[in-house]
Amino acid sequence: MCLLGAAACLDGPVFDPFGNRLHDPSLESVWTIILNDDSGRVWIAQSDTAVPLHGARDVETVPAQLWVGLDGDPAGRDLVLWLHRQDDQLDWRLESQGLPAAWGRAPLTSDARYWVPRSRGRGTLSWAGEMRSVTFDVIGGMPMPTKPVIDPIPPASVVVQTPGIVSLRLDDCAATDDGAFSVLQRLGLVAEFAVPSAFVGQPGSCSEDLLRAIYTAGNTVESHSRLHETPPVNFGDFYLETVGSASDLRARGYSPHDFIQPGPWHTGISGDPTDFDNPAKLRTPYGALLRRVYVALEAYLQVSQRPLFPVTGRIGPSSLLLRRLQPGQVDTLVRAAASDGRWIQFMWHSWELSPASLTDRLAVIAALRDSGLVTVLPYYAALHATRASVP
């Protein structure tokens, strides 16, 4: 259990691989309980404050809240979470007005992938006059935001003087992003960098210094999951990939507003809830959690590649793969978007295009920007774009 008490095992502050400080010598955490029934419905309960679990026979209680709609206000506010840890077992109970509302018991383990204490098993939920069997996932130290995210930029507040908008996106936080960053700087362009938070500072990935330089130069740093692996197998893993990625990037000093679905999650399987390939999946608890944490979603939704702007909602254009386009094709596409008053986005990975090949393509966009046909904006800013009024 040394991982669970890492700060007690080492002198001084300890950080997990995602950049979050471990301040947990006695498992003092805000505890989040994910409840899921067989129909796929999800409830989340969460303690209002941190609870220390000392591994003895003591019982800890703390005020808690319960959410039924994950993108809204809590359905239950005056709840009490009761926790009892003995050896490796965790007993928990959620009480409403002195009566049990949910309860369960399972081993408390160290999640080696996500560096959090975690307990999973089957429990019982009694809510709204019904009692049902649920799976539960108790997660320590990675709380869900208690309020849905509020977009700090007002709608239609980014005034664009040109007929069209171009956005650029660079995925995956590779070490070779330094070459792409140099190209962007030479051409005076800005882009959105989609960052899997576990990659930062790892061999073959972007360094802390490079990512800081990218951000300081006016580019945006957005969430691209934590591990960028196969689709999460359960809602708890999805929670840790999405809520966790936002937490990781904020711990490093960034302000992610967009969640960019990793490519491996695009399985093409219609029943996979983490592959956001059609709008119906946004109406699931998975979509609701994303709305709580992020302003926007970039995924494989069936949307226009070049929408008119200003757009409504949280979804902009799908991305065109820059590596598949020659400079002349880029020119044609951007001119067409400007002619129709549309917003277009291109994306790439830095290992796909040499700096010279990337320069050939991006120089076309820079020239069209300089001619007054398009404005180049990162995705998040472009979501708020509006046309300048004509006198």
C-alpha cells in the first residue's frame, strides 16, 4: 500500500506521473463514488471535503452530494458519506436524512495506471423509491468539479474581419513537435496542441519546457485524454481519462477547455459509448460528464467539415488530415471556405510531415491570411467567432 501513502514513504512533496501532487500520507482524499446499473444509467456521489482513512477500526463521515444528471446540479445535497477502512477492505455507505441511500464493500487497492486509491465491486442504491443493484467504483483524490464548467469567453465575442476562419491542430505531444512549433513561429501561425497528459516529459514526447514555450507563444493546450490507449472499458476509467486529464493539465498551469477524442477510441462500434461518432452519444452519461468538465468536444461526430460561423453549441468543424493534402489542395480548400464564409480545420501529427513539407502546406495558409481571406484561430477561440458588422 506504499503507493496509496506515497507521501509518507518519501520525504518532501511527491508528484504522480501526471503532475499532480500526492498529499496523502493517510489516504486523505475527496472520495468520488460512481454507481452504474445494468441499463447504463450513472449516478455520482462525492464527499464535500477530504476524508482521512487511517487503516484502523475508526469510522469517518463527511457531508456529500449525489448527482443524477452529471451535467447539472446535485439531486441530493444533504447527504452523509460513511467510510470505514480495515486492512485492505473499504466499507462505504451514503445516507440521506439518516437512511441508507447506497452502500457497498470491496477491497481498497492502488490503481497502478492512474495512481489513485480505488475500490470496485457491486453494491445497492435506494433512490427515488426504487432499490437496485449497481456496480460501484470508489475513487480517491480525483474529484469531479462540483459545478459544471462556465465558459469564460462570451459567445460571439471574437470579432473576425475576414470571410473565413482556419484552425490548426497538432496531436499527441511528440518530441518532434519542436520542429512543427518552429514552423508555426516562422509563419506567425498559432495552433491547438492536443496533449495526452501522461505523455508530457516522457521519452519521445514533448518536454515540460517545450510545452510551456508552445503555450507562451499563444497556442492553446487542450486535453487529449491521459494515456491515449484503447477505449475505457468502464465509466470509472472514462472518468479518470477525462476528469483526470483536465486535472493533470491544470496542475501543470494550463487551462484546457476542449476534450479531443483520442484516435484509438474511434472503434466504429455503434454501441461503444466512448466513441463519439454520432450526436446521440452526447445524450448519455458519458457526454454529460464531458459537458460538466469541458466547454467543447472534438470527436468523430457526423458534422460538417466546414460549418458556417458563428456556430451554435460546443462543436465546430471536423478535421482534415494535412498529410493527405498537397499545398495546391490546401489552397483550394481554404479559398472555398472563405468564399462560402465557413470555418475549416486541418490537423496533423508532427512525425507525419517533415518541417519542409509542413512549411509548404502552412505557408499557403499564411499567405491567404496575409491576403485578408481568412483569420487563423485555435479551435476554442473560433467557437466564439462572429463576423464584423458592416457599416
